[in-house]
Amino acid sequence: MSSPAFNFSLCRHYTEASSVEIRSHFTPFPLINCKLPSISTRFQSGTLCIQLLAKGKSRRLSTRSSIQMTLVDGSIGRQNVIITPSEILAYDLVQGPLVRWSYIADKSVPCPPTAVLLHGILGSRKNWGTFARRLAKEFPNWQFLLVDLRCHGDSASIRKTGPHTVASTALDVLKLLGHLRVTPRVIIGHSFGGKVALSMVEQAAKPLARPVRVWVLDATPGKVRAGRDGDDHPAELIKFLKAFPNEVVSKRELVSALVREGFSNDVAQWVVTNLRPTNPSNSSSGFSWIFNLDGIAEMYQSYEDTNLWDVVEDLPRGVYVNFLKAERSLHRWALGDLQRIHAAEEQASQEGGGVEMHVLEDAGHWVHADNPDGLFRILSFSFEGV
């Protein structure tokens, strides 16, 4: 008989306002014996709830913390594969201080207003961490779901069958939302993630809450046009990284190689955040990539080829799409794209939907790093009044 396993989330109760970050990408682990100061347990609808009572010295923490665990019995339903959310995509859930909710809790508890934040090619959920915590502090009754898309970050170790496309990436996120029992009110996607957000609307308008507001940050629905000479080109960056050895002796060596190849120092420094020690116990062992470069190359090609203008020009009722162009965008926004977006604005307003165009001043393509204050001001109205 196989050992039972537990998935858990730790819920802390704060005595003053503060955002709470719950990391929910753990893989199941075998049950082990442990000694705790004071434990009370109860079974409820197949869920084992363990309450840990402890005295805390911090003024910010109350004297009670609770641990909730869902029991997965390996001896039941051997013919059925039990899938947990962490087996779909790696994710973090950043919750405002007023949120008291978990997907493993009582299903009658309504899900709080939720926003999904999607990164771009060669990025990870960590790109959104600081910005999400700021949103959670400002809008304390909201929660923010940050995911590592397939082939990226911690999701790179989760086996995904091809093709690796915008559509398959969007389907991953929709599956994750279904398993978490989350219906998002806001979806924010940067670059590649912006097209993923539009594909989510195209594939599954029914599971999405209405009204739902989608933000497409520095990306267009159709053809991707590379920037001017001297700009950093993602396709060229991916090609260079694929030709580079899988193991890197030092991060400094890689940064120097990228700069010599013509990429900016900022992009070079950002790329090396995707390196992890090959052998954590040996500091001289070098570094390896955490992402799947072959899969990412396929994803970027899909990003260039995927056309989602039909979604924008025929929005489901109650869906609002906001495009944001960075003033110093890495990509060329063609006049025809801008005219088509403005035409969609007029059409959508007549049909109960909405399309809007925004410009973020003093920012390049990395909008949440170049001008986080300006981006925060533009996005904020999506979370007000809820």
C-alpha cells in the first residue's frame, strides 16, 4: 500500500495590515512523524485539518497559526490520476491582509477577487513578485496569482507535451485556475504573456468571470515586429543561448559574452537570473539553466505567428481589453496596429465590451521594472471599487 501524502498551506493571522504570500507550488511529500507543541485535529469532508497552537513573540503575529492539509490516499482510485495544481504549473499566491481563503478550504467560502499575472519569454513569476506585493498592500481584499509558464522557472521541470504554443500555454493557465477553483476578474500579461491572456479569452470565455479585464502589456494581437537595430531581439537572444554551453562556469562570463554579442547589460544581467548552481553543495560546480530553451524557442515562434485580432475585434460581452504601449518599446508598434486597436475601441463600446489603449511614459519593454509607479497608476483602476 502506498503511503498517504499531504498538500498543505500555512495560514497566518496578522494583527495589523500586511500582505501575505502563500507559496503553493509544493509537491506532495510522505507523511512523517513530528513533534509539535500543541495540536488539535479534525476530519471534515475528506480533509484533515491540523491546528498548531503556539506562542509567538512577534507583535505582528497573533498567537495562533493554522496548518490545513488535504489527505490524498494512494490506495483509492488506482486507475485515476490525482492531479494537484502544483503538477500543472508552479505558482505563488500573494494575498492581501484581508483575504482568508484557500482552495483546499470549505468550497462554500467564496473566492476573493483574483488577478492573474503572466510573465514574458525567458521570464518567471518572480518578475512580478515585488509589484504583486505592492498591489496586495494597496488592495487588501484582492489576491494575485503569479505563475511560471511552461518551460519557464520551476514549471520547466513539469513535463509538458508539445506543441509549445501560445494556445497550449493559455490552456495550462486555465487548467490551473480550474483546479484552484479560481475565477479571475483581472488578467495581466506582459509581452508573450499578453498574447497568452488573449488566448485564454478565446479558448474559455465561459470560465472567465464577467466582467473581466485583460491587460496586454507592450504586445500587439498580431504580427510581432522586432525593434530597431541596436535593440535587444528575443529571437536572437534565444538563438545565442541555445548555442552556449548548457553549463556555465560563471555568471560574469555569460554577462560578458552577451554584451560582446551586442545585447545590453540590463538584459544580460536579467538573463543570468535564470541560472541555478549545478550542485548546490559545491560552489565551484558552475551553473545550469532552469528553463527549457528548446521549448521556449518554439513558444517564441508561436508568439510571432499567432494572430488574435479576431478575439479583440469580437469580444465576448463584458470582457474589457486594455493595451499598454511602452514609450520606448522594444517592439515596433505599426501605425496600422494602433489604428486597428482604436477602431476596435469604438466597435466594442457599442457591443457592451471594451478596448482601450494606454501609453506608459518613460519606460522600455520591461514596463514593471522601468516605470513601476506609472504602471501601478494605470492598472489601479482595475482593482478599485471591489
